[in-house]
Amino acid sequence: MKPNQISQLKIQAISKGFTLIEILVALVVAAIASTLFVSLIRVYLAANETNETRSTNQLNLNLALDLIADEIRSGNQLNLAAPACPPTLAGEPLCTQAVLSIQDDMSMEIVAYYLADAISGEHEGDRVIQRWGNAFDATGNATGTARNDTLLDGLGSTMPVTSTDCQDTSLTPRGDSSFYICVSGNQTAEIHIQTPDGTAVSTTVSTRL
């Protein structure tokens, strides 16, 4: 091989390599791309977690709403007077406002729903919905003994509601923005429940009489 051919091959070999500046630029571009990729993954995971939380909240709200509505349908009448907080035992959430009282045909309270302060380490959120009434065993049969049970936690702090928050604005709501009812007569009620993230459910239901 001639000397000039060898020189040409060396020049071609050198020209096929990368300069230090090219390598540094490539590393910077790779670092930026990696940072953007990690950021996108974090955004995706956060959005997915938010959607899962909303789905869980929606499911829990619907279950609570269905139970309250079913018990209203089973009752004879609703207490038009502002109900009193039921007695609570030590270690149970402290009642802050009674919201709903369902009565039998003798005007005796059989079920009550009320707002209470959440217990740190036991509940999520600031407030809970408590149910006072007949307890049920594992098979779903009534035990004949009244007790307090937490129906729903994860509610927010107290915000007042007015008649404009009712579907029928002629009614006066009872409760606060997290859980309130609007009673029409002593047999029909609007039920409203909402979590701090804005997830909300509502329905209108009547007693069996």
C-alpha cells in the first residue's frame, strides 16, 4: 500500500470518530431527555393516583348514599325538628351535628345520622358520618342493640349551606357542605354528600308511608 493511501485511510478513520464537544453535547441531550422522561412518568403516576382516589371516593359515597336512602325508604317518617346528637361512648367520634332522624309510626327514633370529628390514626379526613341505630351481625340480621358506627370518613371541615344548596330552594338544609339533607314535609328528603376533592353524590328519597 502506498504512503499516500495510508494517509488517506488514517484521515478517514479520524473523520469517522466523535470529537470531545460532540460527546459532551450528546451527554447533555441525553441528560435532558432522561429528566423529561422521569418528569412525565411522575406526572402520569400522580394523575393515575388522583383518578384512583376519585374512583374510590365515588364508590364509597355511592355506598353510603344507598344505605341512607334505603333506611329512609324503610322508615315511617322523618323528624322535622332538629335531632339531638345520640349518646357516644369513650373512644367513639364526638358528634358535632345531628343531621337526619328516621322514626317509626310511634314517632320513636330508630336510626340517626350525624357528623362527627374524625379520630386521628383511625379515620381519614377531618370529619366522618356516623350512624346510630340497630346493629347488624355478620349475616345481616338485626341484633336488637343500638350502637354508633362510622359510615363514611374522608370528609372535609365544616362549611355552611343555605337553601340555595337544595334542589328545592324553599327548603332549609340541615348539616354542612360535606353532608346535609333538605327535608320536605316529614316523608321526603334530599341527601347530599361531598368530599374535599369535589366528588359529590345526591338523591331524593321518600319514606314508605
